[in-house]
Amino acid sequence: MSDTGKLHLVFGGRVSDPQTLDFADLKSMDVIGFFPDYKSAENAWRTAAQRTVDDAEMKYVVVHMHRLLQPELLEAAKPA
């Protein structure tokens, strides 16, 4: 299944615990951008994460925005 045309968001910031996604300061989040497919989002994520590789409290993530915007697609994809 191709994911061309599926919206992805890449962002990051300082977390209170590196094992969680509890971002410490939402006002200082680093929004990398929106991407039309997972591959380009992953490339942007890798670049951002590499810049802060020595800082364990910085974390970047890829969010599948299309899953949030169209939750019925997730339901349809679940096995019966």
C-alpha cells in the first residue's frame, strides 16, 4: 500500500523523561514541518534527530496526521 498523499508531521522538543513523550515545554517545540509521505517525513526526522543525538532529553517524532484526520480508515483496516 502506497502512502503517497498521506499527511505526516515531524516535530520534537525536550522531554521530561527520555522513555516517554512527555514534552517539557510545549512553547519551545521544534516543528520541522508537514510532509506528503512517510519516506520524506522519516528523512526529515532522521536529520532533526541526528542534530541532537548527544542530548538524551531531545526527542523527535513522526505523526501520521492522516490517521487523526480520517480515523474511519483505521477502523476499516482492522481485521474482523
